[in-house]
Amino acid sequence: MRHFEIGGLLACALVLLSTTSAQAQEMTPAQEGVLPPGHQLTLYGRAGGMLYLSDALTTGGFGGGVGVRDTLRDRFILQADLSFLMGIGNVGALRLGAGVQRSGTWTPAVLATLSVVMGDRLTFLTPAHPTPLRGPAVSLGVSVAPLRFTQKGMQLSLLELGVGAGSDLPGTGLAWHLGLLEVGTHF
């Protein structure tokens, strides 16, 4: 099953790269020198993992997903992505983020994130939590993507690290994010 997921992600990456190449060839030399528009939308696919740990709850896993990013003035980022993760059962993860990136070809970014992880989980009964927790694991955090590159309508990120804090009331949890690959194309 894992071979199918990796093959599917690689196929998505190849489709996005071929689409980007076709878009880049359609640009005339006069268009290449034009400043980017106020908003630039990017559709991206990602592979990585998320893990939420607390005294009462453990959930997360590794997998892939899709997302959309709006880049304002080639500097400010607003994004949302949805991932399907496996590891501790089947888990869905929604991530919303806002941040800044460097302009140019090398475009590292820093984002404030809100993550919601729902689905299968391990729950633990403690004196503070005598009944299992209900609802999704929600966390606020920060993500850093130091190896992001943008070139002719394509974005590639090879690493993204994030950490966040969630509240299980009473108590807190830690959320860990690891992005291994992200490939996107502008439209």
C-alpha cells in the first residue's frame, strides 16, 4: 500500500512539473520582466507527517495531501491544506497558515499555523481525564520551510519543520509537523 502512495505522489509531481513547463513555454520575453500580480494562487501536493502528543491523547501519522496557497505581492502567504495520514489508524489533518517568504528563486518561509487532526487516536485515562477526550486535536504553532524554491510557475519545498501547542483542558499537548516534499504550480 505504501508503494502505491509513493507512486501516486511521484505521478502528481510529474504532472505538476509538465504543466509548469507548458506554462513557462507560453510566456513571452516581455512577460518575464513583469512584476508579479497582487495575488498568485498555487495548487500544491505534499508528503509528510503530523503527530499530536499529550497525557490524554496521541494521534497522527505519515501520508500526503493537497492544498492551495495565495501569495500576496510575492511576500505574504495564506494557505490551507488537507492531508490523509496513516500510522495510528486513519487520520485527516487540516492546516491553515499565514506567514512571510523571501522573494526570488530561493523562497524560505515562516508561517503561523492552526492545525486540526481528526480521526483514529489512542486515548489514555488519567486522573485529570477520567473519560476519553472527544473532538479533534487542535493546535497553534509555527512552521519553518528553509528549503523552498520558486522558478517559472513552479514551487518546490524539500523540508518543512513545525511545532505547536494544543490544549486538552486541563493540560496541554505538543504537535509536531514534518514536511518532506511539496510540489506546486501557479495558476
